[in-house]
Amino acid sequence: MADPIRWNSKIILIKAEPLNNYGVDPVPTGAANAMLLTNVQLQPMEGQEVSRNLERPFMGAQESLPVGLYCVLTGDFELVGSGTAGTAPAWSPLIRACGAAEVITAGTSVEYSPISDNLESVAAYFMIGVNRYVLLGGRATGIITINAAGIPVFRVTLTGLFTIPAVAVRPTVDLSKWQKPQAASKATTPVYKIDGIDFVGRDFSLTLGNDVQPRMLFNQERIVIVDRAESLSLTVEAVTMATYNPVSRAGSPTADAPRVPIEVTHGTIAGKITNIKANTCVQGRFAGPQQNQGIEEWPLAFTPLPTAGNDQWKITLT
């Protein structure tokens, strides 16, 4: 018998599709499009089943037909830049598939911010052994998480069109574009602010909140981002109410919650610095204090709001 297929033989390739060729395989290669992910999960045959519900003169199971099939690929990548300021990181196709625009200033920065039109899509190859699953027309949502004493990660959930897997030649992959991250700490995460106030913090997360839906109709099958609703959360050490009052900041029946900026910067090495800024955030209801190691902490939840539009958050790599 043949040797078993090792789970850690996975190869993942992802490449952006041209805007005018949705769902057409751009043929990602191991040399240019290899992804370095963790906690990977593939659901190659999501959808529904329709029973035939035949009337028969005997008992027994009914045959069902699979309909509305699509693929879902989920995984984490480390949130670190390319190592060179003004050069897009290897994970660029994934965040762009989340409905984000990429703006490159050569030698200086790479910026990502949400867009509402002309959304990009990607193709993904997922290989285990010589078995290859192909996901086309992929669009995504994601969650950025930065935890103290942890590696900042971006967890992406990519939804794409269903295809039949097949055997393929395993490519040689080049992972040299992927950089080693810095763990989050006082030394490596120098900016952690709410409304310009420096807080001692435990964590930070930004949920992109894209509503990604398969749309399976006659003459056209596609994956669409129909809306988005971002959310942001932090856990901070409590301070005096004179400095920051989490109850009044959440608003009341007689006073609107103020709009405040939130900013986090992680990284101290040029080319690997990530700044996340949401300039107009409204705090949600205060859930109440909690303790960790005998210290009072506050879990705070915010909603980043657009003002002119598509400006509710920005990620800048320098």
C-alpha cells in the first residue's frame, strides 16, 4: 500500500485575480504566491442538500442532491511587514480580498483601508500531498489580534467558488518573503491609545466584519461582500474615572457617546512596523470591571464609524 498522506505536507498558494476576470484561475505559483499560515482549516464542499422526497410504497432513506456549493479556507498569518518600507508584504492578496485598497508609497509605506467598490478576489490552491483543492473567486473577512506576550496575527476566512479537487504536481515554494515577527510587549508595542490617552493594555482586536455571501444564480456564480460592520475591542488596566470614565463614554439616554480615536503601533524594526488607527470610534455599553492577577481591568468594546466613507480604519506598514 502507498504511504499515508502527511497532514504537515500542506502547500497553500494564493494569487489575486484580475478585476475583469472574476473566477478565472490566475495560476498561482510556488515561487511567487506561497502563503505561510497557521491553524489552517479547509471546508471544500460547503452548501446545502436538497432531498428528492419521493413518494414510495416502502420505507428507506431518500437521496439528496448537493446544491449551492462553495469552499471555505481559514487560517492565521503573522501580522508583520515585508521587511522593506514601501514594499507590500507576502500576505497582501489576503487583506485585499477582505475589501481593502492597497496604497504603496515607494520606500516609505504601504497602507490598507476599506473600500466599497471594485473589490478584488483571489484564487487559492490548497495541497495535501499531491491532492490539490482549487478555490476561485475568493473574498474574505478577518480579525486582527494583538495579545501581550503573543505574536500579532490576522485570522482570515476566505470563501470561494467550488471546484473538483484533483492530483497535481507539488510545486517548490519560496517562503523567503515572509518575515519573522516580534512578540507584543512594552518594548515592541510602543503605542496603545484611546482618545489620545496612553493605557496599559492586555489585548487588542479589530474585526473587519465583512458579510461574505455565496450568490449562486443562473449564468453567474460569485462570492460577494454585501456589507461590513467593524468592531474593535481592548482590555485595559482600570484608571481613575477622572482620566477615563467608561460608563459616561458609552453614552446615556441624555448624552451621545463621544467619537474617539484609537491607535495601536506594533513593531520597532524598520519595514516591520504596523500602525492600526481608527479615528472615529464610539464605545459600546460598559460590561463592568474584571480582575486579572488581582488588578482591576476593563474590557472595552468600540465600533469604528466611517465619516466621509471608507475611512473607519487604516493599517500602515512602515
